[in-house]
Amino acid sequence: MGWHMASHLPKLGHQVWVWNRTEQKAVAHAETFATQAVSIEQAVQADFIFSCLPTSQDVETLIAAHPPKQGAIWIDCTSGVPESAQKLAKLLEQQGSFYLDAPVSGQTIGAERGTLTVMVGGNEQAFEQVKPIIEAFAGLIEYVGESGSGFAVKAVNNTLMATHLWALAEGLTVLKGKGVDLSSALNCINHSSGKSSMSENIMAQRVLNREFHKTFALDLLQKDIGIALELVQQQQLDLSVMSLVQQEFQQIAKPQASQLDFSAAVQGLEQRTQIELRG
């Protein structure tokens, strides 16, 4: 995601520095998009710093070792933990800079096209400063509240995505068992009230055609569902659907899940029912 997001920034006319834990990736990005590959020490001297890492712990470790300069704004596009965002926002504010949690949604294709949805939490004045830059890779930018709010919205959004995918897979399993043509059934659903982004963009393109092209790793979705469940537990809410979804998506262990696209989670259902969702 970060690769594609950063590719849009030079269009704004600013100098764009890129750093990656794998140096050659930064070099390749610079050669492809006219950015400049730099060291992490130089990268954190920028006025606006975007991070896009797998977990909040990765970001915390990075900031602890390489804090930004005073007056900088750190925009974290990781799908992270709300409590971590609150901690980092407080830390950077004490150091004279700002931290915004700004996770994105829209998958790789949205990053390529510059049409991502960005949900931002944190200091609102800092958000207004950075909004014109975020616009380079976003189709929708929404300020959703105080620090951690962006991460909370992203976690709930991805849990809903998982819920829609699983419910759709169960529904198509019932229909396949009755001998219904799944492609035809899905076409009806996509022109009716049962449609969702999972039915329109994922089920036919990955599950029914058995390709499962990896764009968003299953273990990252497992992480996001876990973050959403932590929010439920913190508020001591008596909710059941998200817990059930977590149980289903945790059937595949993390080492294997890290190698799979999130859509491949439905294979657990197929193994249990002995019904393959093939179009």
C-alpha cells in the first residue's frame, strides 16, 4: 500500500523522501516515481512523515529509535491499535510534534488509483495542515475524532468486511447444496438488497474462480478483528456477532494466514461442509 500511496506525492510538487526497511525497495521506488531514497535518519527530518507498517508495535519501535523533528506531523496509515495512537500522540506532543492515526481502506487498487478512504484521528489543526497532502492518494478523507478514533473505525470496518464475506460464503454454501448455480445466484444478490463490497468485488473474482490472489493478508485481517474485539471488551459490551466472526477467521494459524489472501478464509468453511464454492 505504501509503495502506491507514495507514488502520488510527487504530483504535489514537493520533494518526497522514501525509506524502507529493505533499502532496495526504496531505491526502486525512487527510480520509478522520481522520489528520493534516504536513510531513516533523514526521513524523520521531513515536515510530514507517513508510515505504513504491519502493526502499531512496529511504529512504536520506529518512533522510539527515530523520533521526528519539532513541528513535524507524523501520519500513521497503519491499521493500528487505538491505545497505541493515544500513547504516541501524547509522546510526540510532549516533544513538540504531532501524531495522527490515519488508516486507509480501498485495497491495492485504491492505492494505485489514488482513491483510498482515509479515516483520521488526532489533533484537528494538524489534520487540516496535512489534509491537502493526503488528498494526493485519497478519494475520501474523514476526520473521525480524537487520537485512536481512526484506528477504531478501521478495525470495525474490517471486521464488518469479514462478517460480510463469511455470511455470503455461508449463504452460497446453502445454495450450492441445493444445486443452485452460484454465478447466477451472485448476480441476483448483486442486484438486490443482499449485496456488499464482498459480493461485488471479492466473491466472484477470488473465491468462485479459485484464484485467491493475495492483496491483503489474512493474518492482518485477524489482527484487525482482534483490535475491534478489544474495543468491545474494554467497554464491557454484550455483543456476539463480532466474536463469532473472530472464531471463524482464527481457524487458520498465523504462519499460514500470513501467506494467504483474506478471502482464502472461506476454505475453512468449505472443508467443514465439504461444499466447494466454485462458480
